[in-house]
Amino acid sequence: MSRLGDFRQMLQEKRFGFVMDEVMSGEHRFEPGFGSPEPRPMEFRSTWGPKHISEWANPFGDKFMWQELHGTVTIDGLCENVPFDGTLELKYFSEHILRYSFTFEAKGKEYRYVGEKVNIQPWNLPVSHTTCYGVLTEVKTGKLVSKSVTHFRFATAPAFIASLRLA
């Protein structure tokens, strides 16, 4: 079937969505007992987007502005390009945050990362949409492993926009 035919079928079945590729890079600091405390590089590369745009855009549904998140994470001193799975919640209206949550395995343990872009307001989008404050914990123990600040770099904006595709 042609791409146009695939698109028509998706529209008829109301099952189309979109995905985008995003890179967040910056640094993290290990908590005492988990590694040296000086700032170290951190980066996560993710693909995210809703599978069903009609569910995603419905403010009364349980998937409103919620989507799956997949990618790889590099946390210097812990892991390099390790795959992860999670979610991205765009809570523009209720909490004024964007929340990235994902889990991954490294060095025989499972970890959870939760990062938030905070204070999302129309007048501060260039700042609020580019800075993400994160915490890394061990899933089994709940112990705090690391805190991070990552950024969406404006230099990556053309690739981010060009990555938009129907899914």
C-alpha cells in the first residue's frame, strides 16, 4: 500500500499519532556513596509521541497529553547508551510541568529517572521548555543516586523539528 493509502487508512480508523526525537544533555552529580561528587556529563536521547492523537488531545481522557518515551541514556560513571522505556507527560494546564519518567538497567541494577521542566508559562517557554531537573533513584531501594540538570539545546532544534513524523 502507498504512503497515502496508509495515511487514509489511519485516518479512517482514527489511529494515527506522531513521534519526535529529542536530545537532552547536561550534567549530573552523584550523591555520596554512589560516585565522585564533581559534575559529570549526562544525556538522554528519546523518541516520544502519542499513538492515538484523538486520545492524546482529549482533555477528559486518561491519556491527555501523555505518551510513551523510548531511547538511550548516558550517565557518566554509571552507563553509556543504555536503552530505556518510560513516559512523557505534558502537564501544561494542571501542574505547569513536563515530566520525563523512565527506567533502565545498568551494572546489574534497575534505575528510575524522573526529570521535570518546571514553571511552564506562555511568557517563559524558551527557558521552561529547555531546562530539565532530574533525579535518579535505585528502583529496588528507592535510594537517591544522582541529581541532574539537562537542557534542550537550541542547536538541536532543526533536527528535532525535522524528526516529526506520523506514527
